[in-house]
Amino acid sequence: MRFEYAPGATPIDPDEAKGLIPAHLTLQRELNEYEESNILEATAWLFARRRGDPLDERFIHVVHGRMFNQTWKWAGKSRRTDKNIGVSWFEIPVRLRQMLGDVRAQIDAARPQLAAAHNPNLMVQRAITESFLTGYRAVIWIAAGLSVLGAIAAWLLIEHGAHPSAKQN
């Protein structure tokens, strides 16, 4: 497979390209559209019903797998090379666990307020439950959004020469 890149675009290295599932893509724009479609399907799957604990590292990998399972063979697996700005690839699992632990600690700290909000009224209980579930779903959106925004930010920085590995004119 051979991609045609716009001037200044960051190419996909040959090892990455081997993991690409759809063989008909040749332009970066086509890959972006294909990934977007895959992510939208994953979003529909995720929000159709509760799928798992959004603060579980394995569940994050399941969601990542769903986001890219029709695009990349490595979907749902941890990165093994540096490709974007931020931490090195080997730090990602540690940072992910730290972030999930921080979020869980914030939720645990809020449990007394949630317990105080307990009400014998069934409608109030449902409203509280829905609010809590909405918060959990928001965490997944944030994780997915950070992944996508990180990739976009890296692309923008590299395209505009702000990344150390970018060619300087």
C-alpha cells in the first residue's frame, strides 16, 4: 500500500501501514474518514447500554479496540512506539492507571454526598442513578476525546514544525 500525502503531512511508517485493515485506502483523507466512521460506530455501541466499568484499564482497551477495530490490527492494544506529543509510549499504561485512579478517588470522595442524597422517593433515586451513570459515560467520552484530540494536536504541531522531529526550513 502506498499513501499519497499532502505537502508537509506526516507519513505513516511502513510498520504502521502493515497494521491497516482496509486495503483500498490510499489518501490520508480517506484514512481519516474511515477512522471517523469506526469511532462513530464505537460511540453508538458504547452508549447503547452500560458496557463495563469505565474506570477499568481493560475496559478502556475494549473501547479503544471498538474505536479502531475496522481500521487497525493493533486496535485495543497499548502503543509500542512514540508517535505523538506527550509521554513516551512506555509511560502510557502508568499514566492511564494514574488518571483512572485519580478519577476513582474523586468519585469515592463524593460518595458521602451521594449517600446523603439518598431519598426514599423512587423518582429521586432514579434521577440520582441516571446522573451518576451520565458521569461515568462522561469519563469514557473524555478518554476517547483525549485520544482523538491528542492525535489531532500531534498532527497539527508536526505539520507546523513545532515537533522536534519535524523538518525545519
